Amino acid sequence: MDTAHARELLARERARVERDLAALAEGDGQAEELAHYDQHLGDVGTETFERERDEGIAERLRAELAAIERAERRIEDGSYGRSIESGAPIPDARLEAIPWAERTVEEQAARDRRG
């Protein structure tokens, strides 16, 4: 993959992740307008669920951001587009879909199966 195109893809994904993280952080205080006034147990459960869901989403986004940063470093050191495990080329189609991909599809599938 062309380095300029890779930088463009990573910049777009970085902007998306940062925007989504900011939106989650912005929404943190909105549910508290009547948070302590005459709440039903179901309301408390819903708020707990939503808070935990949002934290899970934020955790995934932070992991994506870290992977994007690693990919940007690989561009700088010339190893972008190669598996961090085997050094095998990562197909352009995979990098188009997941610009921060660190492994080939097969290597990632094997890693996911191992846990």
C-alpha cells in the first residue's frame, strides 16, 4: 500500500476514534439530572448498564487508538504493511478495511482462537 494513502486512512480512523471517545466523555454527566431523586430500581439498573456499556465501548476505542499509533510508528520505521509476527505482507484489501492491522487474516484468526 502506498504510504501516503496509509497515512490518510490512519488519520481518518484516528479522527473517528477521537471523535467517538469525546462523544462518550461528553455524555457521561447527562444522565444525572434527576439521578438521585425518587428513582425506581429499574432506572438504576438501566443507568448501570449504560455506564458499563459505554465503558466497554471506550475501552475498545482506546485499544483501536493505541493500534493506530503503533501503525503510524510502523509507517515511520518502514515496516507498515507487514505482519508483526511473521513479516509476511498484509494484503492491501485488509489494510483498506483495517488500516491498523498488525497481522495477516490467518495469523489474527489463529491468535483469536488461542485467546
